[in-house]
Amino acid sequence: MTTERPDLRVGLVGYGLAGAAFHAPLIATTPGLRLAAVATASPERRAQLEREHPGTRAVGSAEELLADPAALDLLVVASPNRTHVPLARAALAAGLPVVVDKPLAATAAEAAALADLAEERGLMLTVFQNRRWDADFRTARALVADGALGTVHRYESRFERWRPELKDGWRESADPAEAGGILYDLGSHLVDQALQLFGPAVQVYAEVDVRRRGALVDDDAFVALTHASGVRSHLWMGALTGQSGPRLRILGDRSAYVTHGMDPQEDALRAGLRPGPGWGAEAPEDFGLLGADGDARPTPSLPGDYPAFYAGVVRAVRDGAPAPVDPRDAVAALEVLEAARRSAAEGRTITLATEAAA
């Protein structure tokens, strides 16, 4: 006879967009997890928490949450970027496994130090790279793995938005500790996806600009990667894009795959919907086209599956399975982003292997 194991008690730091729209709903609907406590100093967000997750304990700060680590089994950090490293370090020191929203840290060196600490402590550390479970990316990954495109030579990926007006908040801050700007915000996803599909990058070229009047951080960027595999990735991210290009365009010597529009899961979560039957399914009119000009046909998308991330967290914490996202992947992505900043500043291509050996 097997005894049912109690749910893992989760403490969540932050109840802004990331905490309220992404992490809390996914935690609350993942078998084996229970949203036990949330740290937020905002009275409005506390009231929102009570409406959305009645009975979940609210505390005023992360320090208060970590004052009794025995009351938790897992800490999730969904607070501003500058807090990621100190909170993750404090949680690991307290013996708690940690989920950190992307980017894991402001620098690759800080991310590597966190990964080292987690390994030393024998604790799970993982990064919320939810875009690995987008419908279009899951489908693209399967097509590449199955050889449906033949040998891929170019990968194009875009996260483009029309947000001409500045908003208050840490994302618009020029403080390096905040890791603000669109390169680190959206580029963290785009670079991670490219590295997942085609392996390590050996060269990085980037153009990084500030386009909106009064902006203090980058809001328009292009990054070109040359992978060790020979594939070239071209990545665009922008906040001043009145008309978006293709979301994905993957070119191989047998076929191509092109998609438009964004995965439906973010809009669903923002609207207050929760995972259940039919979650993450794309409408047929949103399917990508597979083939060559004159013979390109819609191919059904795999459903988006953000819940898979936290299901992987449960397996990692309970059973010692690999983390759903290896923190070393975050280190590699941050090395690329740092190289992109350097490339844009110096107007040259950065060769990662050479720079590492220097």
C-alpha cells in the first residue's frame, strides 16, 4: 500500500505580473504543489491574492517568508531582477530548492556562482524559461528533431511589440543591477530557444538601440548567432514594432516552417483562465506553414504546455529528476547576452570561444 505524499508547500516572492499571472496559477493547478504563502508589500496585491487564492498566507517581505524555512518546501522568486541573486542565495542557504524567473541573474558570473552553490548544497535551482513550452516552439523543436526540414541553415525568431509609451517600473531602469531593457527581457527567451534548438553559439553580432523618446534602456535589438553546429540564428526584439514579422521562420534544405502570432497561453493566464482540458491548443488558423513556396501547408501545432514546467519541478524536488531548466543553460544564455551588449558597443562580432580562452 502506497501512502500519498503531501503537497510541496510553495512560497512565492512577488505578486506583480509574473507572480500573479504566471507562477501562482501554474503552482495552484500543479498536482503535488500548494501555494502556501506569498510575499508582497502592496495592500492592493494582497487583496488580489485573497480574491484569487483564498486562504493563501500573505507576508510583507521575502525576509519574513524566509524567516521560517521549515514552513516551506520550495521558494519561487518572481520579484524584480535585482532581487533574483540575493533571494536565490538566501533560499539555498536556508536549505530550500528555488525557482527563479528569467533572467537568473544580471551577469553570467553571478548565475554560475548560484549554480555552483545549488550543486554544493544538493538543491534544485531552476529558471522559469516558460517559452520552451510555447506551442510554436514545441512544434518547431519536433520538426527539427524529426528531420522534417532537412538540414537547417537559418533560424529566425521575433518577439516584437507595439508599446510606444514608456511605463514606470524596473524594466525601464538604467541601473545595471536591474538588467532592464528589451535585450535581457525578451532576449533571454529568444537566445534560450535558439541555443536549445541548435546548440552553443560561437559568434555573436548585435545591434542594440534606444528608439522611444525619453527611454533610458534599449527597446530595439537584433542579435545574430553562429552556432557551433553551423546554423545561423537571427533574433529580433522590439517595443516599437507597429507591424510584426513572422514569429518563427526556420529554413532547411528540404523544407521551411513559418509561424505568425504568439502562443495563446500568456493571454489566457492574463485573462484569469487556468490550465485544464484543451489548455494551450492553437486554433487551426494559427497553425504554422510547413513546406516550400507553392506547396506550404498548415501543420497542426503541438499544444502549449506551461504546466509542464512545474510538473518537472515536482519531479526534481521529490524524486531527484533533472530540473526542468538546467541553470547552466541560463549561464550560457547570459554569456551570449553579454557578448551581444559588447558587440553592439564595440561594433564588432564577438567570438565566444576566443574570448573565453583569452
